[in-house]
Amino acid sequence: MRIEHIVWDWNGTLFGDSVALIEATIEAFVAAGLPAVTRERYQRHHTQPIPLFYNRLAGRELSDAEQEVLARHFQDAYVRRRDSIPLTSDAVDALRRWQGTGRTQSLLSMYPHEELLLLVDKAGIGGFFAAVDGLQGTERGYKAPHLRRQLGKLGVNPSAVLLVGDSADDAAAARECGTQFRLYHAGADALHARGHFDELRGHIVDSLTEAVEAAARPA
């Protein structure tokens, strides 16, 4: 079926913050007095939801208090870096190309909604999207229910939707909701080790414009 709508992920996809996410996690573990984390360990163990990821990095199940301390240190470290983070190099080009097809696109993120809106506004890209949705309140967990909710709100046929993200959770959400997907891998700076995507070879792209080109091909 022809792709009529693209759902874009934010962190690590349109927003080029993968290095900041890795560095903030490394800093948070040091600040919390937990075992040191390297970039290689981060990429090898990366998963969602984040508490499970932190357990993997720590090598044990962390207490709720330890998770809260890590979350606080991570947020502090990430916010210090956030204002200097650019969009991914070809993000605007990809958004413009898809807009030029006359079809629609939206943004769906696991980042807090109000903060997401501010970042999108600062980047000057809000006008590209039919919807921008981040996490509300204390929502956490996996992306699938959030994707399903946005698709329902937009009234689009899931089989005519392409989700463009950068994580195994994005792929799982697409499969659960019946959409197609492409995963952007940022090379050495990616959140996931490339090996995490071995079974998804036909779904991996090295740029966002490559994802748009795939979506624009005739069915």
C-alpha cells in the first residue's frame, strides 16, 4: 500500500541528541555512585523502558530510590547539553521533501509533551506536522500505545503509515500497530549497537532523506 503519512520520532531521529543522551547517562551513573558506563556498554544494552535499561547497565535490579536518583542526575546532565543540540543534519530537508509530496506527517515522542513543543518551536519545524505528541503527565513505558493513540486521533490507516525512528522500541511499536517502519542508525553515535538491528536489515536507513525516498516509492 502507498505510504500516505509519516510518523517521525524525535530523540535520536529528527533531534540529533544521541551523543548528549549517551553522555548524560554516563554522567548520571557516576553522580549516583554506580558502576561506570562506557559508550559501548550503553549501545550494547540500550532498550526501553528506561528503568529496565538502567538495570541492565547496573547489572542488577535497582531500587525505586536509585532509579529516581539516576533520573534526576540524567535530567540535569541532559538539560545542560540540550540548548546546543541541533536537528539531525538532513532533518529539515527530509521534512520538506515529504511535505512536497502533498502527503502528511506527524511527530510522536517519548519526551515530555510541553518540553517537546518548546523544542519544536525553537527549531522552527512545527508547521510541517499534522500533530505533535509527547508524553503527558507520568506516562512512561513502551511506544506502541502512544502510537496507536496518535493514529486514532489522526484517523489514518496504519498500513499506509511509515514510522521513522531509531530504536528497537520504534520497530516493536510499528509492528504492534500495523504500520511500516524505517530505523535511522547514526553510526558510531547511535543509541543502539548496529547488531541490535541484524534481523531488520531491510528496514535500516543511514539518513532521514533515505527514509523519505523509501516512503515515496510507488507501492
